[in-house]
Amino acid sequence: MLIRVALGLFASCLAVFLLAKLLLAFTFFIVAAFAIKFAVFLLFGAFFLLVMIAIFGVINNLFQALKKYFSTSEREYRRVTFMKNQQVNAHRLFYFQRLQLTYFKERQRKKALEKDDYAQITALGAAIELDLQRSKPLLSKAVFRQLKRKNRLYRMQQNAKALLELHHQIATLTDK
Amino acid sequence: MLKNWLLGIVDTLQSLKSANLKWNNENQEHQAALKHSRVLAERALVAELKKRSRQLKHELTILQTQHSAELLMFKTKCKQDVKDYKQYLESLDQLKDSIQSSYTHLPEAVAFTIHHHAKYLLNEMWETTEFEEKMRREIQLIRFMSTVHEDARLYLEGKNKEVLPERTLKFIEKS
């Protein structure tokens, strides 16, 4: 309805402009000036009306959207979706909590293993040290020092294989 | 002429209006029925959604309870597993002590190798995920431990005069 009014205002504004043109042609300047002012007024009125219609349309749409968003069915639908998401999240949380527990278990096991490895290597190193001290008279000073240094180094490196080889080397040298 | 043209337009508009009015009048009942059924469908949908959300909430509560119970059980199992592993390591240390106390002149390197092999078998058993394989490896570990103990016992009883626990060393060579 309001659009019709706006369009009517436009049409009448055009008509008044035409009339003003005719009046100007017939040298009725004062009346023509009034007619032009009136036509401009009608044109602004039409524009103002159109702008108001647009603003009203936007507000109305916004209101309708808000009304729909807060309607009971939409709220219930959102609640259902939320619950479904909560279930998915619960499954995910469970999976990661299990993963975390497995990780900590494995870490504790590795720690116990490392502790035991350290104790065993230390014992082996101490035994090698004892063997070295016993074989000191049979070895030259340089070899003794080198073997001793190797023993200390391999103990620091926690290198069991190298320590075993060193033990074998000392035994071979002593047998000679 | 202009007047006739304008009158024609007005007539057309009025005839359109009257046709619209007539259509509305004829279909008033249908429109009311449609509106009514729309409202009913909306209510039914809301009721269905409410029921579904209640059901989901119930399921979620059950799921959370189930998960917390399972996690608690899993936590206890993990603690027990670590405890078992530590106990295994202690028993391997005892195994080493036992063989060293029997064979008094046993080189530390040999004792270390025996202990290291036992630990290797233990870790193999522990890290296997398949049940049957795990059982097989556990039996292997137990057999190895019993071989070591047997060697120690025989040496203590004087039935074995060898300087080294030969049966144990053969077992290591074989595996």
C-alpha cells in the first residue's frame, strides 16, 4: 500500500514537472516556480517514503527472524542438537582420557625399567672396575688408564653392550 | 479518450479486487483448516523434539556413568599393571642374586647377560598386544627363570660341577 503511495507521489511529481514546463513555456514564471517547488516536495516525499518502507522492511524481517529463533520448536531443536553434541564430546573425552591413562602407565613402566637398567649397568661397571684393579699389575700404565677411562665413559653413556665388550677385552688381556 | 483509458484501468483494478475477494470468500474454510493443521503440526513437532531431548539427556547420563566406571576400572588396571611389572623386575633381580649366590665365581658380565635376557623376554611379553602371543612369551620367560633356578639348585646340591650355568647359557643361545 505504502509503495503504491510512493509510486503515486513519483507519478504526480512528474506530472507537476510537466505542468511547470508548460507554464514556463507560456511565461507564467511565478506559478511555474511554485509548481517546481511543489514537484520537488513531492519527489522528496516519495524518496522519504521509500526509505521509510525499506527501514520498516528490515526491522520487520529482523523481528520475524528473532521471533523464529526464539520460537518453541527452534529452541527444542537446538536443545536436541546440543544433546547430540554432548554425546559426541563424551565419547571423545572418554577416548582421550583412556589414551592419557595408557600414556602415564607406559611412562611409569619405562621409568622403572630405566631405574633397573641404571642399577644393573652401575653394578657391571663396578665389577669391571674391580677386575681392572685386580689386573693392574698385569697391564701397562697406558692400557690401564685407557681401560679405566672407557669404563667410566660407557657407564656415563649407559652403554651395556660396550661394557660387556670391555669386560671381555680385560679378560682376554689378563689371560695373555 | 484519456478519460476512457483511465476508466478502463480503474475497472480492471476493481475487477481484480473483486476476484480476489471472491476467491478469499470461497476458500475461507480451507485457509482456516490449513492454519489449524499448521498449528497442530507445530505442536506435534515440539512434543516430539521435547521427547527426543529428554531421551538424549537420559542416554547422556547413562553414558557418563558408564564412562566414569570404565575409566575407574581402567585406572585400577593400569596401576596393577605397573605394580606387576615392578614385581617382575624385582623377581628378575632376585633371579640374578640367586645365580650369583650359587655360582660364587660367576663373572658379573655373565650374570648381567642372564638378567638382561630375562628382562628382554619380559619386555617382549609386556609389549605384545595379542593375547596368544603374550601367553607364549610369558611361558618362555617362566621356562627361562626356572632353568636359571634349576642351574642354581643343582650347583648348590653338588650335582652340577660346571663353572658356568651351561643350561641357562644354552637357552640364551637358542633364543
